Amino acid sequence: EDQVTQSPEALRLQEGESSSLNCSYTVSGLRGLFWYRQDPGKGPEFLFTLYSAGEEKEKERLKATLTKKESFLHITAPKPEDSATYLCAVQAEVGTYKYIFGTGTRLKVLA
Amino acid sequence: GAVVSQHPSRVICKSGTSVKIECRSLDFQATTMFWYRQFPKQSLMLMATSNEGSKATYEQGVEKDKFLINHASLTLSTLTVTSAHPEDSSFYICSAVPGGYNEQFFGPGTRLTVL
């Protein structure tokens, strides 16, 4: 069965304290892995797409990487405005754009 | 680019009434849209896939007569919650896939409260 697991469930960091969020996946055939940021009461905001092992994408303080089993979202020198829930999703089913979502990591960055 | 809107953002209704939620892609055409439901502190739960000009595909356990989906054009999909009850209260989010993309772009969500 296709599955996506994110860890940790919640993370508290001091401003400037770098860390990484994990997204582990088990799918029969990965078509794409996607990272989103979701603020409370809002829809998810697209961050990155990764397609193949070894691929990396960067945006400001965020960097996403991909292996054959997992993806990491590295946050360098985070600021309080980076506080949000970060969601990982994979596309595995041929012929559709359906996602399998992880449960998310709630990040809180303290000033 | 890739902006998706939802209307209304919040709705409060009485038990037994029907509520319609609109999802629009503002700057692109979308042959495929999705409807999700999200409970507090939980991830998104896919309800159905909406394809323009054809019937929606519902996920297992989602009542198609309860949650009516219409995708009448390449920029508009609607979700109607029929005979709403308090247990239908939730945060409903739509997403759309632009032509040539694999990514889903999400709307801001609609908070439904059924009294």
C-alpha cells in the first residue's frame, strides 16, 4: 500500500536554529514529490516539486532534497514567519494527478 | 500565476439546508480539480476528483449524493453539500492542476459551520 509518513509531528526551534523535516514514502512508482506550506485557516501554498533521487530545490531559507525512500526539507536560520505546517505529498498513480499526503509537521519558530 | 479562489470563505447554515461552494482557477484553465476536507490539526482528506465535462470520481466512503460536484467549465468547479448536518462542519479546500503541470494549486479554503 502506498504510504507517506512525516516526522516529527511538531517541532519548536529558536530563531536561527537550523533543522530538517523528514518525509518518508513507500510507493510502487514515484511520479513526483511535492512540498507545501500551510498557515492556519488557509489553503496549502506550493513550495517545491522533486522528481528523481538526487534532485534538490532551494527557495530562500528552504531546501528540499530527494532520495529513493525519503525527502528532507532543510530550514536554514529560520525566522518566526517560517512558522507553519509543512505538508509532503506524492503522486504515485499513473493517469491521475492525485496526491497521497503525509500528516504534516507543525513548525513553530520562536523569536 | 496559478491562483485559485474559493467562495464563500466562511458560511454558517442551519441543519437541513444545502450549501454551494465555488472553486475558480483565475489565471489558468484546469481540466482537473480536487476537493478536500480537513479537520483540525489533521492533513487533507481527498473527497473527489472533478474533471471538466464528466462525472466526478469520489473516494471510498464519500457519499456522492451528499456531496454533489459539478465541473461545468475549465475554470469552475462547485461542491454542494446537500441537507447539511453538524457533522458536515469542516474546512473544505479545492485544488486545480494547470494544463502541462503536475502540481496542484490550492484555494484558500471554505469554513463550513452547520448549526
